[in-house]
Amino acid sequence: MIWITIALLIGLLALSIPIAAALAALGLTLDYFYSFLPLRLALGEMSWGVSTDFILFAIPLFVLLGELLLRSGIAERMYGAMSQWLSWLPGGLMLSNIGPCTLFAAVSGSSVATAATIGTVAVGEIERHGYNERLFLGTIAAGGTLGILIPPSIVMIVYGALTETSIPQLYLAGIIPGLVLAGFFMITVIIACVWRPAWGGDKIAISWGQRWSTLPDLGPPLIIFVVVIGSIYSGLATPTESAALGVLMALVLAGWKGRLTATMLREALEGTMRTTAMIMLILIAATFLSFVVTSVGIGRQVTELITDSGLTPMQTMWMIVGLYLVLGMFMESLSMMIATVPIITPVVISMGFDPIWFGVLMMLLLETALITPPVGLNLFIVQGVRTKGQIRDVMIGSFPFVVAMLAMIVVLVLYPDLAMWLPNNVGR
């Protein structure tokens, strides 16, 4: 039954059926052929349960927060300020791509929003300053992936809801690995530009006075980050309530900057509704599929298959990592997580691994999937903000950062305390 299920899923995806429809169709097929009860009758109640889950209400709020930051110009000014502070290093504005991505990820919670926002602002700088185009595009695609690791992360909320894991603990666990990964990306750029200085473009002469004058532009994102994360760990708000506080603060800052208009609000709300509808439809379909998979015994079969393989827990973990790296080449990252986590996580926990640590590892694996062809979503996002060229350029430019991500995955597996130190010492 396991192999039939896998074959059906691959076949549906190969037909380019939308992932929500593919997951629902797979669930209905398994229900029809393998269940002795009509499990589809529970679909309505499941849809209502997922749609009214208080934790998941944070998703549209964080999406709206990212939309407001993008359309109010706060993200653009943040990029300008960060570029002036980092321009003296080898790689110049390529490091400035990663720095703003890190900061924007820390307030938007979305990899797609991060890559689209920074890409829109930065792409015009390639020819202006003579950068290596492929590597420059790779920094945007890779930097955008930080949106699902550095809190507040929308994908972490979904993982927490699927596995009943503490979201505040997940947020704490993602901070250090997220910053370390951003450092890995920057080191990758510096090494490349020291090896090939011409890739680093023209040096930008900026006085310290100009740098200091841009500091106020870094203030709004930092304020929102402090409000969102601080309200959670001070006990003043749940993750959902903190998302609402972040939206309120973004509205206040947009109004203060004179960018709060009816048109801006309408565009932000329309973008939020489109993204939220897509995520929720996938969640509903995945919840039903998980219910069917558990009911017909596939989850138990997977557990028995891994248990009877004779592999040690660490060998099994490396096998799981390899599986996700392969799946990430062909499946959209959020869909991949939703379709597999309900099956894989119980196995991981039964082998003695911490679900919070595995959540951070999962985010790293999903990040890698975002920039591995042929289905890396961030590759298409970055290509979409260009006015010319082929997506092959973005893929080639992203390859060094895939290597950096693989190195980070190895470090996290070998040194789990990198993720668990903050949850063990702060969050409990």
C-alpha cells in the first residue's frame, strides 16, 4: 500500500495538478479502495476545524504584515540603509541582499515575500555596479529562504499545528541556526569575490556620515520584530495575537511615513487573500489525507518499514534527510512538508529525536527545496522580477548557496544544541 500511495502521488504531481487537488484526490482514492468506512464524510468537519483553528489565524496576519511592509516602502528603505552599511565588504551589495533578507525575514515570516521584495528592489543594481549577475541573483534567491527559518515564520506555525509542537519553542530554536545560515551565505559571497574580485562589482564610496544618516530606516523593521517576538516571550500575547500586534504596528509606521492610502491597503489585502486561500486549501487537503493515511494503516506500515530496516536512529535520520532533498527537487516546499510531516514526525519522535529540533531541520530542508531545480519556488520568484535573461542564470547562481545549506544541515544534525540551546535555557 505504501508504494501504491507514493506512485499515485507522483503521478498526480506529474500531471501538474494543483497540489491541494492532488492531495485531496489521493485521500479520496485511498478512502475508496482501502477504508472499510466512508472517511470522506468527515471532510466537512475537518475543513471547518482547520479553518477555525486559532493558531492558524496567525497565517493571514503574518502574510498581511509582509504585504504592508512591501507596499509601504519600509522594505525598500531598509534595503537602502543596509546596503550602505555593508557595501565596504567584498561582494558589496550582494552581502546587502542577504542582510536585508535576514531582517525582512524576521518580520514577514515568508520566504516568497522576502525574495520578491528584496529582488524587486535589488535587481536594478546588477548592471549599474558591474556585479556578476548569476551570483547576485543567487544571493537574492538564497537570502529569501531565511523567511521560513528566522521567526516569526509562517511555515513554522504550520509545522507546529501539524505536530502539536510549541510554536514559541520552535521560534526560539530557529533564531541561532537562522543567523548562522545567514553568516554561511555571507561567507560564501566573500570567498567567491576574493577568488574572483571582478564578481564583486564596483566599489561604492560612502562616507560614515551617510551611513549614520540611514540608521532611522532600519528602525521600523526592528521595532516590528521587537513587538512581535517580545510580546510572545514576555507572556503578553500568543503567536496569533503577536501577529495582530505586528500588523497594527506596520499600519502605524506606514501612516507615520505618509504611505497609508486606500490603494495600498486594497493591494495588501488582495495579496493576503490570494496567498492565504492557497495555504488554507492545501492545509485542508493535507489534513484529510493525513487522516486517511492513519486510518488505513499506512502510517503504521511506514513505521514498521523503518524499524525493521535495521538502521540506527542516526542512519535513519540521514536517510530522511536524503529523502527530503530528493523530494524538494520536484515538490513545492510547503506542500512537501504538509504531505509528509504527519507520517514522518511520529517515526522521528519514536527514535528519540526532539520534535522541536526536527522542526528546525525540516525548515532547513524546505529552504534547500526553495532553490533546488527544477521546482525551486524562489528561483521562479527571482526570475519573475527580472526584465531579461533565462532562469538557468538564477539556478547556476544559487548553487553555491545550496552547498552552504547542505553544510548547515550537517552541522545541525551533528550538533543539535545549536537549535536547542535557546529553547532549553530561555523558553522553559
